[in-house]
Amino acid sequence: MKLKKSSLIFAIIGLGLLSNCGVYSFTGASISPDTKSISIQTFYNNASLGPSNMSVLFTESIRDYFQQNTSLELVDSNGDLQIDGFITNYTITPVAATSSAQNNGIDVSALSRITITVNASYINLKDPTFDFEKNFSFFKDYDNTIDLSSNEEAFVEEIFDQIILDIFNASVANW
């Protein structure tokens, strides 16, 4: 009899923890139970450089991330939560110089850095105290001996993954 009571108590506690009452989830999202939808507008590419598909890649990636990590319904417009913005900068800069082995004396860069900056605005119609508009930036260093054109899309995706995580944490995870 004692075993049945303790099993019942553990079952009730377990169900309570797994029921996800809408305030907290295992992804770290703190979303009010009355928040039901999110709209994420197209992030346009205002950067002068970078792959031509960055706008589509970023927009679809951020939409997918929010759908996979929240229970919010993605709507075209007027969601309870609204995210929009644009890609503001894409730069490639030398990071580490190396000495040239040739007699011409020209030194080259051994490493370069791709940096992408995204401006995002977040509107929470249920609690405007969480609203923001700010820049999110991340970078990827790569060895100049590899072909950038063959690897650029993978580098951009890696950078976007971190920026999307930062936007998620700043918006629904409230970090």
C-alpha cells in the first residue's frame, strides 16, 4: 500500500513537471500562457556584401527555430509577439598575418574573419516591457588556405545559428 502511494505521488509530480504550464519550457523560453502566436517578418539584406540568399536563409532559419523551440503559432502578421529586422553588415577582415616565404616581401593573412550583424526588433503585445530593437553580431574565423566560395554558405549558416540563438534568448528566454 505504501508503495502505491509513493508511486502515485511521484506520478503526480512528474506530470506536473512535464505539463509545461506555459510559463517555462525545457528550451528556456519564458512565455506567458496567454501568448499564442508569433509573426516573423522577412529579414532583408541591407549589407553590401555576402551571399545573395542571406535574406531567405536567415528568415527561414529564425522561423524554424521559433517553431521548433516554442509552442507559438507562426502567423503572417499581427502575432502576440512580433520580430522583424534586417541584415546590416557582412564583412571579411584579416585576423592573423603571416610572413611570406617568397622574396617579393608580400605578407598575407593566414586567417580571415566573416562578421555578420543583424538588427532585430521585438514587440511583445502582451508585455511591452520586453520590447527591444538592437544589433546582434557574430563571426567565424577561417583559414585562408581553404576555398571561401565552397565554404561560405556553411560559415554563414553557423553565424546565423548563433545570432538566432541570441535573438531567441533576448526575446522569449528574457536573458
